[in-house]
Amino acid sequence: QVQVVESGGGLVHPGGSLRLSCRVSGFPFSIYSMSWHRQAPGKERERVASFISRGAEKNYADSVKGRFTISKDNGKTAVSLQRNSLKPEETDSYYCKSHYKAVEYWGQGNQVTGSA
């Protein structure tokens, strides 16, 4: 069966760092099919990071450039997203997305809360 599973999140102190991981199974894995998305309360979901194509090219939303990093998890069929300096009262949800044969697969979403 197809699975897109996110891990990480939870309560993080303001100014702290966050690391999320996304593992996929049930279809061929490629980092170039992976992307991370963020949704704040009352806002639309937006893509924040992804691998564009073969090579070192990466894409970040303007709102997160310099604060987010997407990377391949060594030895795993997974990618990670790391960010720093969470703001007080931040309560965003982060979603991992992949695709295969024109079909999109989404993770369930991980809640991230910055304590204050």
C-alpha cells in the first residue's frame, strides 16, 4: 500500500529548531517528487520547500528563505525539513507531498506549536 508518513513536530520553544521527516513507501522513491507544505490557521496551504530537478537545485518560498532547509535523509527513503527560530504562539501544520504517475500523495500533516 502507498504510505506517506511524517514524523516530528509537537511543542517547540520560541527560537528553537525543528526537524521533520517524511518517509514514503508503496511506490518508487525520488527526492525530486518530494515537497514540504505549511498551513497556518485560517490561511491557505503553501509549498515551502522542494527539490526542483536532478542536481543541487532546491526551491524555497520567499517567506522561509534562509530559515528552512530541505535535505535527503541518509540511507532512507525519506526527506527532512529543518527550520530555526520558531515564533511565539506559532501553530502551523506541515504536510509532506509526493507524486507518482500523475497521482499526488499527501501525509496526514504534523502540528507544530511554538510555546510562549
